[in-house]
Amino acid sequence: MLNSDVLSIPDCLVPERSYTLSRTIAGIQLVPGEGKQGRLGNVSQLRPGSLLDCCGDGYDARTVKVRCEGNFYFVFLQDLER
């Protein structure tokens, strides 16, 4: 079971760091639910040139929560570092 803080969707976002993708990567969408709580959605392809704003912890040490084009995703850190 995932921690409720991990699944929360921030109201106001001040990015910790931003990335511009140089290649396509996969992201697990965080779908809005009741209140600020989200749920895991589909796996999506995030396109090259997309701006990702890091905005929180991932669901494990290898992932991070990002915002891309108004939606939230979990992505692998190693995909951002390539």
C-alpha cells in the first residue's frame, strides 16, 4: 500500500527541479480522486521536449513525482538523468 503523502496532489507547486526530456520516457499517471488524494492511473509516454517539474517523493527510492502539462506522474529517476 502506498503512503497517502505520496499519492497527494499538490495545490500549489514550486518545483524542486525541472527537466526537459531529450527522449521518450514512461510515467505512471497520478489521477485526481477525492480531495487532494490521487490514485495510480495508466502508464503514459512522455514526449521529448516535455518540461517536467519535480514536485515530491516517488513511491520508492527510484522514482519521483513530477508535473507535466498540468498532469502528475511518477517517473524513474534514472530516466531523468540520462
